[in-house]
Amino acid sequence: MTDIFATRVNPDRPSALSGLFINDTDPSAVSFAAGSPNESLFPVAAMKRAFSDAIDDKGPHLFQYQSVAGNDSLRAKLAARIGKWGNVHTTAANILLTVGGQQAIDLVAKAVLNPGDDIVVETPAYVGALAAFDIYEPNYHAVGLEPDGLDLNALEDTLKRHPGIKLLYTVPDFHNPTGITMSVTKREALVNLANKYDFIIIEDSPYRDLDYVASPLPAIKSFDTQGRVVFISSMSKILMPELRTGWLVADGELFDAIFKMRQAADLEACGVIHAAIDAYMTHNDLDAHVTVLKDHYKRQCAAMITGLEDYFPDEVTFTRPTGGFFDWVTLPEGIDAGKLLLSDIQPHAHINYVPATNFYPYRDVHNGMRLCFSGLTPAVIDDGMHRLGDAVKSALHDVEALK
């Protein structure tokens, strides 16, 4: 049966998403694995009213086929929003609503990539993007992260050695999986490199609302003068994931190419849901809701950083995010976080996380882990970090004993 698959689909290659979604029925387990928002913060009552308002306003026509681009009023609101907190001056005509941010990444890949193309991904990289790109069996060029984002010196060296690079993917705001934020200087410089070396940038930014200490930085897209940047965001992290509503901003021929991919993949948008989100934004203060989210997540983030400081050995390093959902932990060389998870941490400490291997295009880095704090209370985070820290200390002790 393998012969029926397209050449670029390798059923034997593990997906980047393998191991990301862990179903654990152990009631004592603490999961730092899934990057899910805290469902206790979902505005359920307000969204219920919004669905009713949308139906009352539109009547039966709401359930008719709708525009491929998505709800006009909602797209206009999103254009105003990105102008306000991203300094991107655009209109509804350049915004496309998608089925979550993941579909937006997939559509750009379909519009831009051919099998075997050269692309750059920051490493570690978001697993959903790797899964979308893997279909095209690209030549990946991995560029590491510095405390203020992509290592642009390493990037330019890569661009000089591989002049055919077509696409670069980055999560500049509270990066998934590390929590790092790209500096303004690097955002502008990255666009200049794209202009110089002729490549497209995917700016994936679902977490940019969730800044805990400052206002969001200007989007990379705000520096775009040649239509090379596709900005992607989502309502999943600030409203509810199951609304399955993402959106992208693009210009000119690139927007037209992405739009054609949307038409081919899904003839119309989710009109009922988009109308409900539009009604929610009309009758509710989304920024006030986001402020509530930030207050909660800030406390959860602080609890995780305190746990890393208090319970983990000195040989372990970690990031200090100022927003988003994630922290990245780096273990000493020689420690395989995936094997450690299966052999010791899941069965004995009853902790789950996502090992580093999932976040690298060639699955060749093993000594790291992504920890998500968004779905847990500070007390549960503290308990879990204590257990995880003790398990890591024990593993390091065992390695030393074997030397």
C-alpha cells in the first residue's frame, strides 16, 4: 500500500507532532506538555450571547454559504487591531480568515514551496510548522536563537551559502517553544535580509497579546516594504481554541496565491463562528478580557520560573519568558530528555513534558524540554516542578556515577 502515497509523503518518517499530545489518565500526573490555554478563563457566557446575537442579526442567511475570505466586519476589526498593537497599516482586503493559525501556515507553505526547496527555521521550532513543512521534504537550514531572537549573523552566513532559500519561519513573540522574544532591531534587520536575499518570512504570532511586563513590540510585518512578510495570528490563545479561527495578513501577489490555496482547500469560511466572534468583539471589551488572561498567566509563569530556580540543579539552564505559555529547559549534553521521560519521569515522578527532539527538523537534539504553565494553577506548578526537579537531579547523579 505504501506505493500509493505521493513521493513527498513518507509514512515511515515520524511526524513532528508525535509525542506532543499525551493522554494521561493518571490523576496524580502533572502535565507540562500541552500548550493549551486555561479553560477556566474562557468567556463562555459572553460567547454564548455572541452566537445568539449573530443569529438574531443575520437570521437564516447566516447558515448560507459565506465568503472565502471570511466575515468582512471581523476582518476590519482585525485590521484595526493589528494597526493598534503591531503598527501594521492594512485593510480587511489583505486579511484572510483561516481554520486556526495552523491552516494559515499550511496555506503559505502550499503557495510558496515545491518539494525539495530550501527553507530556514529557527531552532528549536514550533512543531506544527515543522509538520506542515515536512510534507514538502524541504532542505531545512536550522538557525539558532539568541536571548533576543534569531541569530542574524548565522542566518546571513546561511543565506550566503544557500542562495536559493525561499522561506523563513519565525515565532517572534514569546516563542513556542522557548518563550524568547525577538528585539525590534532584529525584526527590522530580518526584513532587510529578506529584501537582500529574496525570501518570504512567515511571522507566526499567536501569543503577542500575552505580554506580562510591557506592550507588544512592532510586528515584523510593520517593516515590510516589498510584501515579503506574512503575519499570522489566532483567536485560540485569547478566546477559545475550538472556535478554530486564525487569520493572516499578506499583500499583492503573495496574498493572491495564498487566497487560491484557501479556495482549493476549503471553499468557504466558518461563517457562523466568525459572525459570533465579530458580535463578541462588538459587545465586549476584548482588551479587558486579555488583561484578565495576562494577570493569571503572569502568576503561572512566575511560579514556573521560581520552581526552576528552587528545585533544579545548577547544571540545568532555562529561559525567562515575559509572556506566552512556555519555558525551555536545557539539560547537560548527553542527557536524552525523551528517554528520561519514558524511563523515569512519567512512571515515577508522574510528570509529562515535550522533549526537545520534536522541535528540531532533523530530530537530532535531545537534551531539552518544553514546559507549558498556562493550564495549571501556581500550586500545581510548584508541586510538579518539585517532582520534576528531583527527577532531573537523580538522573544527573546517575550519569555522574557511571563516569
